[in-house]
Amino acid sequence: MADAEAQSWRIDELARKAGLTVDTIRYYAREGLLEPPVKQGRNRFYGPDHLERLERICGLRGQRFSLAAIKAIVDVDRPGLEGIFAHTDHAYTLEELVARAELDPALVNRMREIGVLPDPSEFGGESYDDDDLAVLRAIGELESIGMTQEILVSMGRMYVEHFNALQHDVLDMLSGRVNPEWSQEELRTIQQQLTANAPRLLPAVDQLLTYVHHRTLQRLTLEAASQAQSEGESQG
């Protein structure tokens, strides 16, 4: 009993251990982020599970996740899941992002409309980050070397549509919907391993996609050059 009591705290004691205010803990509880305390007579006590969950919530808040995203992440009980959504160091409003990218606001709005620059809320964020800034600067570079805005928008729309379809196919495969004969137990184990190793998963997948894309562009460029040469010779 003494050990159990040593691991049980009133809300003010839990607040001190978590480095939060009592009001903040009550707010998280109202939002469904924290399990109710254990009732013992007229008193309510919290335990190590509550403290661990609060620490995880605080870590996610520090990465600028929205409360809705935090609830989804902690409820699914997949340690490491947040690594897939990790944000970079800086946070920007849309206005700050456009100013730093030095891009035509009208072009940025079109990129938002077609999904090249998605709203941060789609990924559980509350602000834009350095990845968003990098893609806008890349778009600016393409524009500076001759791509018109119409080409950029058309190309962006194609990439978004095809990548969405690709990712849905991958998700269907990993969930077992494509090959229902696969062992569900084995799939769950694979899903848990991938989630737990998110920091290693993302760079590896990114490298794979970059390689395939790069080689495809090289091949298509040579095919286009050969075709142009053949057409020139036939016309000559």
C-alpha cells in the first residue's frame, strides 16, 4: 500500500512534477487528453501514467502540434509516431513565409489551392515551417530560370495528384487491404516497427523517392533530346 501511495499524487503534486499549472492539467483533461484520476473516497489521485502522458503532451506542444493532433497521436499509442510529423525549428505565418520566400503572393495562393503548399493543420501543425519555406524558394528558383507560373501550377498539380495516389497505394499495402492474404499479425508488427523507427524511416524513403525521380528525369530528358534530334533530321 505504501508503494502505491508513493506513486499517487493529488493534482497540485502532479502539476509540480510535470512543471505545469493545475489549470493547464484541468484544461487537458477537459479536452480529453488526460485520463480521469482514480477516486479514493473524496479524493482523486493521479499516477505515473498521467505524468508520462503529460510529459508526452508537453513534448508535442513544444513541436507546435495542435491539440487535435496531439490527442490523435497519444490516443493511438504508437510510440515514435510523432517522428513522422516532426516540425523544424522555425515557425512562420503565411505572411512571414511569403515575405521570406520573396515570391509573388498570387503564385503562393495558387500553390496553396492545388495542395503544393498545404495548410499546416492538415499535418497537425499550427504554423508553417522551414520545409514550407524551402519548397517556396525552390519554386522561386524554377521561376527565375524560365518556368512560367502556368507551368509551375500545372506541374505542381500533377505532382500532388500522383503523389497522393502513390501514398494511398502504399497505405493500402501496409494496411493489408491490397493483399488480404497477408498475416494481419505480421503487418501489425511491421507497422509498429516502422512507427518506432520514424527518424530512420523518413530519410530512407526520401532517398528512395529522390533516386527514382532523378533517374526518371534523366531518362526522359535523353528521350526528349533524341526525339527532338530525330524530328530535326526528318525536317532537314
